[in-house]
Amino acid sequence: MSEVPTELKFLSSHEWVLVEDNVATVGVSDHAQELLGDLVYIELPETGSVVAAGDSVGVIESVKAASDTYAPISGEVIEVNEDLEDAPDRINVDPYGDGWMYKMSIEDPEELENLLNAEAYTESIADDE
Amino acid sequence: MGNKTPLYQCHLDAGARIVDFAGWDMPINYGSQLTEHEVVRSDAGMFDVSHMTVVDVSGNNAMAYLQYLLANDVARLGTRGKALYSCMLNEQGGVIDDLIVYYLRDNFYRVVINSATREKDLAWLAQQGQNFTDINIRFRDDVAMIAVQGPRAIEKSLALFDEHQQQALSQLARFQGAEFDDCFVARTGYTGEDGFEILMLSDRIADLWDRLLAAGVAACGLGARDTLRLEAGMNLYGSDMDETTSPLISGLSWTVAMKDERDFIGRQALQAQKDEGLQQSFVGLLLLDKGVLRNHLKVVTAIGDGEITSGSYSPTLQQSIAMARVPTGASGEVEVEVRNRLLKAKIVKLPFVREGKSMLTNEG
């Protein structure tokens, strides 16, 4: 069983969101990194780019496959984890810590209501486990 | 629920992530594909290849049958145990499958073909066999196989054999096999490293697996097997060639024996292709930009477009590599279309890696 921290919100496409002081930190779930396997390449959105919920904002590639990553909410990208460019495997090692992908502003807090809580996300991945 | 090899429980015990591979429940990795790749390049790893199809061909006309069936010539196999890589073609010169054939003794050959192609291959073997008297084609569903690969693979496996077997195996030449009472061992593989492929009765294979683990050989999954073979420039059936592609445009001309008059299935079609001139050639690609090359991506060259047949990330080179079919004459720098962007790549000679070392030079 992969780890699903209860303080986080999720998308069914496996992104996690941590909300702190009106900033959302976004990464990919432990389950997703397990499915993808060793990550070897990542494309992240640029700092300053304005994205809408559901936009494809980057690509995560493992040895095995490429996977799009989607913006969980609308807002502006304010910081990108540049360490991932040379070490995308940080997502494999620590998906909820060092493996965070980017931080963004929260344009409309109501959009957060559309995200899955840990329980609902756990249910959504139950068939894969 | 797919087919399971006799090693299925061993895989679960070793923490494998199991995936469906052509109807078989096979280990894709046991944690990290990259780590498994690395261990085969630097030490010793093993793969369950029991899903492969083993067929014994015997009888007075076994050699004549195989000479007609295969694009490479089994008459080249002069010494007992010697192995030959060949394609099996249809009349149009397309590849039904690629395989290894071992000459075990007079009138007795062992053929190892792919798993995904099992049903059609067995049907083809039987159909073509009808044209020959005195041949016996026996599908060996009672055997299983482990490939032990890497610079320390032979050293680590040797200890598991008895004294008589050790003596024979330590003198085994490359691409040569030896038959014993309880197993068949060949110095062959699909990784670009030295090593053995060990075939024995299914009910004994789990014991061999456990003893190899105890000897310090790491369990490796199909994920690592794919990046290893890609680095080694070895074709994968279904990706790099299939029934619609000729071996002559799949980097496999070296496996087609047409110098003498031997008649074999597909020969006429290949001759016609040669006479017309080959429009495509099969090359290696090294990605110069960041990213990962994947199967079926478009390759843009100065003289026309081509297509990637196998692409992935090379753990040894830490760059993405691919094999591709491009217009004949294309060379130097090319572009690959990845998600509507053109990335820079370079045509290089295959293989990329052999015995742990990069084969890349500065030439174009």
C-alpha cells in the first residue's frame, strides 16, 4: 500500500496539494511514482505562468512512460522546484517532501472544494493497488 | 489472471511489481529498474525468461527443414552446442519472429522463440513441417529458463554446478551451449553482457533461482531487460520489426544468409527488395536535448521523415537513446518530434553500450 497523507488534497490524476497561508504546494502522489517507476525527466511550468484548473502544465517521464501533470486549481505559479530538473528521482524517494513540484497562488479558494480528500483518493486508487 | 511461470511465487517473495506481458504475469521490477539495470552492467543479475517458447526439432530432415524455415543458415552451426540468431520470415519477407537456434547434436536442434508470438509461431512451424518427412517438432512446455547476465554472472553461477559441469562451462565459448543430464546452459543473452542462459525442467527452476539469489545474483525485471537490450542495440520483436517489415530495413541484414543458392521462405522477396534498392535504413539515435525518446515518434531528417521503433532512457549513458527507421542516406543531426516540439538528436552507430562501456565516439 502506498502512503496517502491525510492533510493533503488530491486529484484523481494523482497530483497532491498542500494548502498553507494561501499558497498551494503541488506534487505527485506516492502511488503515482510507484506506478511510473524510476523518473528520469521532468518538465515543470515556468515561474510566473498563469494556469487554470485542469490545464496540462508539465510532463513527468519515467524510464517506462511519460505522464502529463495537471494544475489542480487556477492561479499563478510562484515557485518551481528546480532541483528536480537534475534529480527527478527525488519524486521517487520523497514524493511528499523533497519531491514537491511547484507552488502556486490560489485564485479561487472554492476550487479547493473540488479536490479529493485522502479517503476519497485512497478509494480511487484501490483498484490499482 | 495471466499465465504464470514456475518462478511466479519467487517474484512475489522478492517484492516484484507484476505486470501483464503478452498474457503473462511477469515482474517489471523489484523496486528500481535503474538499480537492476546497473547491477547487470557492473555485477550480476538474473531474469526469469520462462515465458519464452522452447521447441526441439529433431529427425533426419531437421537441418533441411530449418534451412528452409530460417533466413540464417543452420549449416553454419559446425560444432555441438553452437547457437545462431535468425529471423523466421513469411513469403513477403516480413519477420514472423526472431529466434535463437542451438545445434545440440546430429539431427537435433533447439529453437527458442518469443512468448507473445507463441501461437502463431507454433502454427507456422507445424504448417511448414508438413512439407518434410521424418521431422519431429516438440514444444517444450515442461522447461523453464533463467538468464544470468553481467560481468560477474559466470563466476557467480559456476559455483552452483558440479565439478564436471564447471569444467565444461568454464571452457564454453560465447554463443555456445552445453547439454547436461539435468540442464542446458548457453553463453548467450539479451543484455550486451556476458552470462549464461540456463534451461531446466520447470519443477526444479525455483531451486536454481534461490541458489542464484544466495550466490549474490540480483533479481531483475523486464523493465531493466528492455533498457539493457536497447543499449546493446538488440532488436525487440513487435517494436523494431514485425510481419510488415523486412530484416533488411531492421538492422538485421547480417542475419540473412543469401550468399549461396539455399532456398528459404522469404528469399525471393528479399532479393526483389535488394534489386529495387532499400529505401530505409535502421539506425541508432542519441538525444542531444533533454527529454525521453519513445516508440513511434517522428524523426525529421534532411531527406525525409522516419520513425522511432524503440526509444527509452539509457541509464549507462544518462541520456535518451532510440533505434529508428529513417530514409536511406540520412546521417548526422536530426530532429525528433516530441509533444509538438522538435528536439535535437544525432544518428549514431549501434550498439550504444557493450560490456558496460559506452560505444559512442565523436563521429557523426
